[in-house]
Amino acid sequence: MKNKNASLSVLAVAASLTLVACGGGGSDNPTPTPPVPEETRVQDSRTSFAPATPPATTFAAMAAANGDTVDVSTTSRWAGVIGNAAYRVEVPPNWNGKLVMYAHGYAGTGNLLTVQNPQIRRYLIANGYAWAASSYSKNYYDVRVGVEDTNALANAFNKIAADNGRALTAPTRIYITGVSMGGHITAAAIEDETFATANNKVRYNGAVPMCGVLGDTELFDYFGGAQVTAQALAGVPASPITSWSTVQAQVTAALFTQFPATPVTTTAQGAKFASVLKNLTGGERPMFDLGLAYGGSFSAVYGVFGLDGTVNGILNKSSLDTTRFTYVIDNDPAGSATLNASAQKISPVADANRLRRDGLRWVPVTTGNIRVPVVTLHTLGDLYVPFSMEQIYQKRVTAKGNGNLLVQRAIRGATHCDFTVAEQAEAFEAMIRWERDGVKPAGDDVVTAATVAQPSYGCRFTRNAIGADDTASTAQLRTLIASTTAPCPAQ
């Protein structure tokens, strides 16, 4: 709703720039009017980022594994730097003419820029896909840079191949996938507004955002809502959220008997907070309790309390909005009313994330103005980028009349991006077949509360088999889930 006038604003900006370029209909030799400079922000002053391995021209081949149908070590592998962003490109010998762009997740606030391989790398190679991944030219939560650098790499694909002695035709299809912040990059990259305002333009043919920040700035609203309710339930409702360090010990003692720890255990007030957190992050559903107790992503949420709403200098003004939340403590209407009355109400600064004159918004949006098939994945126990992101995105896409282009899948994982490779590969394959054959794949209903609350919810697309490319943490968490919850029916 905040971006309902975005397309009109884009047209207005474009029109004003056209008038400047053409002289605006004045004299035959008008004095050029310089473009209005865009304001700067803290992120613009961060200039010491550098690729971790700038001299690299290649990277390691993938090791063979049981079940391989092709020799995965025979690919062309090129590495380098474009515009201060490191990159990797891999093309199998039997390239099918299709390119997959991979967008990595949040890499922190350090200066070293690193490239990450997609977890479905083996699947891509075996099926003839080329893939490419950028480190991005800056760290922090800079989705704008992530979109631009990923697009720039996609546009440079053929030149990179030619410069390395392998002439390739232009890709017949370009797809994009990514995790976490990379899921935000993936979803933003296919938006109409992004194509209209990006400096590096790519028309993608399909997308698979996984554990993605599909609600753009609404993720940070959730962080704020979680903090103000924690403070209110702990007895310090009026303490400014940016003064978190002064009340953190008090809040923690009031809400938890064991935290940080595995498992997390709560006080009576903490149990109320857990209820609020569940309802903020998607409602009654399987895996929430495990996500809170064992998943680790709640600790990550707790670690981001105290922010000022600028996304750590990505914005100049606070976009934080907690006024849209109605907090719910299960089976306690009086307690819920008291909490809603006492929790701080924080409103965003007008135009904190407005359209920009020099390219994308500082936090690119995911309004649902899409034109290509999208298949998403999200774990139910994720409390860092919670399942509610899927619900927000579904409502946005549907409101734009594009529900026919969205399929969403719930996975019974306990923490952030806790997918098996099989789940990721299956989602990607579903998107490919949809884009290629026009047959929409199956998905989950993410918005009907009674459906999401079913004990078996998420079973349909959960694949617990651990393969060669799955991480040890995923294996451990899936073992934990199997030992503490009712198993899904045999698949």
C-alpha cells in the first residue's frame, strides 16, 4: 500500500528527465539544467570494500558424488571482478543455453566481498545450466547494489565467456534465485519498477526466492514490533528502542529463564512474548516452537534489537512502522489489550524509502508487479526472516492481479534458510517446467489460518533426505525435528 503510486511517480520522474534533456520547449539553445543531485547517506561513505580474492581467474571444480550422471569437474569456470564486485561463472560442456543468476544472502558489515556458490550447483551442472554469482560491490543490507551487480554480471556473461576463449550464443532464458537478502534481491529484480529504474536492466524469465525478505521494509517493522512488545512485557515499555543496550539485561531476565541457550526456556511473561512472536511471524503453525527453542534464528532477531530504522545506514530516515500491528497473546484478550496500549507506537518518516533520481530505491520494493513465474520456499520455524514474509508477498501479488504467477511452498525446517538441496532443486525444477510448459505447479496455501495451523502443514514439499551437498547443520536439525515432532506421512 505504501507504493501504490510508484508507477505514476516513475513516469513523473521519467517525464521530468525527458523535459530536461529536450530543453523543456524553451528557446532553441536553452541553457542546460543540471540534474538535481540525489542526497547521500551513510552507506555511500563506505568505500573500503574489496574482493577477498581479487586476482582469482577461476575457482575449484565440484567434487564427484554418488549418483552423479555427468562429470561435474569438466565445466568452464571463470572468476574476476566487475565494478569492484567479484564474480564466478560456470558453464557445463553441454550448456543448454540457459543462465541462472544466484544472489547470496546478507554478508555482514565487513570490508571483504566474497562470492558464494549456489547449493544447487550440482543440479544445475548436471542439467546443462550455466550459473553466475556476484559478491556485490558492497556489504551491509544493500539490496540496491545486489540487484545492480547481479544484473551487470548477467549482461556481461557472453563477454566473459568470449574473453576466456569460449564463444557462446546469448542465453535463451535468464532465471534468478537467491536466499535471504538474496531472496529479496531475487524478488525485487523481477519487479516492473526495478526494470524501469535500474541502471543495469535484465528481463528475467522466472524466479525462485528462498527464505526471502519478500516484504521489503516490513521485515524491519517486525524487528521493531518484536522489540517494543518484549520491552512492554518486561516492564520497560517507554525505553527508546535505540537504547536497547541499557535495558537488554532487564528484558532478558524478565522473559527467559534460559537464553541464549538451546533449548530456550521462558518465564510466564516470556511465554506471553512467545505467543506474540508466533502471531507476528505467521500465526499458529508447525515448527514455531522448535524455531524458538532450537532454531537459532530467534537469537538473530534478538541480536538486531536496538536499530534506528535506517537499516544500518542504507536509509537516511527511519522507515520503521509498528502502527500496523495488533499484538495478540493467545487466549488472553485482556492481556492483549494491555500490551497494545502499552507498547510503543513508532511511525515511519515520510518518504524514507522514496523513489530515487539516480536509480533504484535504496531498499528496492516487492510490490507484486511481476510478469514471470515465481516459486518461493520458506521454512516454518524461521523467526529471522519469518514465514509472515510469504503471507505479505502473497497478498501484494494477489492485490496486483498477479496471483496466477505465484506458487509458494512451506518447508518443515526449524531455522532460517534450513532447506535441503533436494527441496531447492525441486522448487527450481518446478519453476522451469512452469515457464517452459505453461503448467502451474502445486504449492501451499500460506494465508488461510486454519490450513497453516494443521499439524501436517508443510509436509507436502519437505524432503528430509540428506545428500552430498547438504550442510551438517541441516542434517542435525532435520534429525532433531524427526525426534521431537510427529513425522510427515510417507512420501
